[in-house]
Amino acid sequence: MWSAFVNGRNVGYAARRDPTELDLGVMQLLHAVSMGAGVLPGDMTDPADGELTYMRAYFDRVVGSKDSETFYMLNPDGNAGPELSIFFVRI
């Protein structure tokens, strides 16, 4: 079990799991998308809530220790700072 932080704010918990058939289907739909964000309608993805929001970008992964990992979404314009940071701490 991991505690999850987005841009320094605690957003809840995360757990590592194997992808389901639905997860693999969504990844196949997004195969041609190199970068961007959007919403897939429910009839394309068949999620329980209806729509599925996605974000596809280049992330730099930094492993601090066996109990912490950080993903930084880098700005495609080449600016120095990250656009988004996602930090996981094992609890």
C-alpha cells in the first residue's frame, strides 16, 4: 500500500496491481496519442462511472528508496520545472 501525493498534496492511497482487460483496451485506444489530455466516452471504454479522463505525457521516474517513488511530468517546451509531480510513499 502506498500513500499518494500530487503536487505536494495528499490525495489518498494507491496499490500496485496487474492491468485488467479493460485497462489494456484503454491503452490500445490511446496507442496513437503521444501527448495530451481528454475524456473518452463511456461507450468506448465501458467504465462503471461513464466517462474516463486520461492524461498522456512524458514522465521522469525517480526512485528515492525502496519505499518512495516520484514521477515528474516534464514540460514539452523544455522549461526547467516539472508541470506535475506524483509522489508515492510506502506505508
